[in-house]
Amino acid sequence: MLLTKYMNKVYANKKKTTQKLSWEKNDLCAIYINKYGNWYRGKIINLDVIQQMVTIYLYDLNETINQIPIKTLQILEESCANEKCGILRCALSGLVPLGTSDGVWPKFSCDRLIEELKKYPIVYFSRINSKEQNIALGNIWIKEIEMPRALEPLRERWINMNRFMIEQGFALNSQSEPEFNYSIISIENDKFVNHWLPPVRLVKSQLNAVVSYIDMQCHIYLQNLDDETLQILQLVSNELNEVFSNSQPEPINIEWSEGQSVIAQYHLDNMWYRGTIIKINEIEEKVEFTVQFCDYGNIETCTHENLRSTLYMTDIPQLCVKGYFSTILPMTKDRKWPIPALDFIHSMIVERECMVIIDEDLSTDDIYAIKCLKEIQQQLDVCQYLVTNKLAHFEYIPTSIIELADMGEEKEDDATDNNYYNDDDSGEIYDEDEQAYDDVGKTNDNGEQTYNNIGETNNDDEQTYNNTEETNSVHESTYDNRSMAGHSVDDKQWNSVHALSSASLMIPDEEEESGYSKFCLEANEVFEGTMCRITGPTSLRLVITKMGGADLSVTKDRMFNEMYNKCGTLPPLDHTVPGHAVTVIHNGLWKRGVIEDDGNSVFLVDFGTSIKLIKKNLRPCPTEFLELPMFTIDCQLGNVRLGDDADAKEVVNKLSKTLRGINLKIVGISESGNDIVGVELYNSKEEIAYQPLIDAKLLIPE
């Protein structure tokens, strides 16, 4: 920088008559580069006498420029020529290229090192060979500052990039480990930054938190509901997706290990998150990885292409903590929670704001004992509710006076048959379209993962945003919203879905094709809901969560509870007919569905997703469960159209990201037809929820 300023000053006053009369190859010169606006030192590496053009190597920039007119060259002043070159040629000590015998470094190793170094404003190099040699041999270092807690001093962490390249599988060690000259501090620091920090200990025994996930052991994952945690979650999300959105997959021969910290891509939204490999599954020639997303707790199956070994945001502790119910136990002899009970708990509290009281005496460094958990919106004491519904008992009650279920091998086989994780017939996982437990994204009030990743295919391998025909198999009837609004969810007389029998519905005759009623959304009528699937640039499917100020989640939970008690006793279907209403056991819970036209899949009418049809999992849908309308509705964004130059697929993707996970105010702008209703959607700030797409001219107002 100083040399450049000096040259600018010297050559600004230099007369053109001092130009050299003849130039030769390898001559040093001074040249003004217009794109940089500065004078630089150069070396002629090619000379075209006829065209009077030269090729110059700017050795302070490590850049070659062609077709430079000879007449623009100036003699390099001795005072400038004597200055040292600004480029340091260095090599990493103790490393050899991965997978090559010719000594040439593969592009993926170089790209990954550059990708990592670009994250830091300053990079340090320590030389270990003599200065007389042309290439400096040594170690590259980067410095991270650990953000301290209150009253703690700043701490520097130095990361050795030579070791990083070896540990991440981008280079091989050319020496034995003892010959590496690393200090104990360096080794500890490397270990420190190659693993996620544990969550910060809770400082209060009572707090408000959001339940982000429940695992198979009924461990409850909590995110502290304070401004700091929410801001950090958003910061981590933004940073990771900025860094990794266009990253290339790791080399195929990289070695992954259980317990390794990684950056992982979530399959539903294609976003990047911090995770840890907890299991490696080798199925024939295919390898899959079970990864836990450490800021949310959810456990997912990832492929090699979904993982990145380069870590980022390692200075931020994990943003969720793990707890368990310390005051209640499941109604089973082996004290394992059955899947239907887990689903029931999930539907009550996941993605809900809860008041949590911690029993500090029973808590450990790894897990918190939760002695009370109250869902704030419904003011529901979850432990008491589970006991009342005979899904749990208080731990102080002697088991001798309680009738406990025997969850032996037979029950476990039933759980498998009920398609909790996979279909026995194909071995394919169908849990991805509809998550029984919360994932990285948001869920609706039932805990069902409803939004789908753009570009995923349904069972017919059609793109999601093109699949707008699937609702045609549903019987076209409408539901009088006022009838439902008349039954408040707090109405003590409404103890079951049977109380809806007086509702104004259009139920088809038994001999006709069975079907469900639909919500009738009239012009200027306002509902609340969440987006579950984008079906086109201006079309989408929504889950209705509130109507007339009444929260529908309790209604749905009661319906699912009754279905759980009744549908399991029904005989299997003799045959399947497209368009017929059915109930289907999926993820351990009975759900309402309709057989789709292809006869190979079932559309879940309350969640807006499709699953593979497995005949043994189907039962007829009792009449009383046809009385409640479908809790999903197909909509068309009103008063907007696709931009003239906009790409439909890009709009679908951006619309999905914009609407995902937020509560929407749904305003009808046209009467409900047989298929799709025109709506406008508003966010919590009373703003058009998709205004960013309008501003970007991806959507055009009409």
C-alpha cells in the first residue's frame, strides 16, 4: 500500500519523454492500470514488436495482463525497484496432496482452504525455513475471538490451518505426528473449535421457552424465549446460509465419523444448520448419516451431499437445552413412552410457548429435570393433562395400584407395522414429507411439519408447485363457519366431535363417494393460519388455526384422541377406491385422508401432505369424523400475478421462504368456489406477507 502511494506520487510528475526507447523481454517497468487507478511494478513476459503490444506480469498483485500498448510503459525508477515484492509465496509445511501422486493439489482442497480463509480479515503465516529460499515453508494461522460472558475477559483462539486441512480430510500428513511442532495450546484450541460449544447453563429455575423437539425417549428440547436467543438463532441461520448456500459437496473419499460436528442441510427447506453426526448407516453401497441439529434438537437422515466438514460459528454455544419430565412416568411397565403418547405430547407443546419450572436438585450438566410445564396459550398444565387422559401417572404413585401396558416385542412390531419410520414393503422412508416431530423449520399447531421443500417430488415424481390437481378427489362440500364458531373451544358442553352433529354440512349419501367438507371462506372474512405447501407462483395450501377468534388446535386434538380410541378397532378396507375418505395410521397417530387418483398415495386432509398408500394401514372413515371440515384450504393470492420476467420456480422458492413459519391473517377477497379461494395474506405487523416479492417485481399487482 505504501509502495503504491509512493509510485502514484512519483509517476504523476513524470514526463512522458522519459519513456524507454526499446523494450525487451524480462525488462522491469512501471505501468498505470486503469481498473485499479494506480501505478504498479511489472515485468515484460511477452513482447509483440509488430503490434507494439506487451504482456505484463504485475508481481505485486500476482496478476498477468495482456495487450498492453508499449507506449504506456514507463521506466521503473531505482527507488521503486529496490522495494521488496508484496507477494509472499508460501507452502504449507507437513502436508501432501490428497489422492494424487504427481504432487499437484486437487482443486477441491484449494477451494476449501480459500473458502475457510475468506472468513477472516487477517491471516497469519509462521515461516520455518530460511529467508534465502524463494518459497516460504510454514504454517497458516487464523485468530478467533471468543465472545465472553459478563465480566469475563476476551479470549483469543489460534487455529492452525495445516492441522485443519488434515483433520477435515483435504490433505495428508507427510510426517509422523510427533514431528509436527504444535504447542499444547494449539492442540487444545483445535479441539475446541472443531466441536460445538455446550449450551449455556440456565440461570433461573423458572423460564419461558419454546419447545423445539421431542425425541423417542420423551426428551424435551427447549429454546429460551428471550431476545438474545432469538437474535442469535437468526444470526446463525443468516451466516450459515450466506457461507454455504453455493458450497460444493465434500470429496467422495472424505472420512466421516460418529460424534463429528458438521454443517448440515435440512431436506425440507434446503437451509444450512449446525449439527452432529450421531450414527453412520451403511445400507449396501449407500451410506446415510443420522444427524442431530444441535440448535433445535431434531434428528434427521442426511446424505453425503448434505454435509460440510468446514465449521462456522463455533464460538456460539448450542441454542437449545434438553430436559425430561421428572414428575410423571408413562403408563407402561418398561417406562418407555409409546409412540401415540409421544405424538399426543408433541401436538400439545412443540412450537408452543411454555412456562417451565426446573428441579435443580435432579438436574445434571447434560439434562434438566422438568417438574412443571405449562402451555401458556391454553394455560394447560401438561403433566396433569397427561395424567388425566391416562397417558401418564405421577411418579410417586405405586405401580401396584396402576394398570400398566405391556410394551413387549409384540407392541414394538406393531409400531413398525404402523409405519412409524418406514414402509416394510419398500424400505423407503416416508417420514420426510410429514415430520411427526418438529424439525429445523416451523410447524403448525398440530406439530405436523407442513411446508415442503421446493423441488421435492410427490409420489408421482411431479414438482410440488405444479401439483394442483390433488384436491379434486375430495368431495366438494362446504362447512358453515358460523356453526363452528358457535362452539367455543372453551365450551364445557363440547366434549367430543359428536357435538358438531348440528353443524350445517353437506355430507354425501353412503352409497356415493365419501368425502369431507371444506371451510367456506367468504369475501372479507378473516381467518388465521400457516402455510403448509406452495403449489404455484401465486397458489398455496394453508392450515387454518383460528376462526372467529377461536383456536382450533384443541378441537383437532380432541378429534385425534377419539380417532386413536376408535379407528384401531375398525376392520381393514377390503379394497381401495380413489377419492374415498379413509383414516390412516401414520407416525403412530390416526389421521384423516383421502385416496388420491393414482391409487398409490393418501392425501392427509388436515396437514396438506401426501404419503404412500399402505393398505394394511387404512381403515374406513367413520361418519362422525367427516363432520369436521378439512383443516387445510387451497388458496390463490388475489390481485397479484407472476412478474413478466420472473422465473416461476424462483418465485415458488422465495414465496415458500417468505411465508414459512409465520402466523398469517387470511382475508378472503372472493367467494369460495369448488376448488380455490382468492385471499390476501398479512403478517403480524398487518403488512402484506409477500410484499418483498412485489418489491422485487417477482409478483406484479393487478
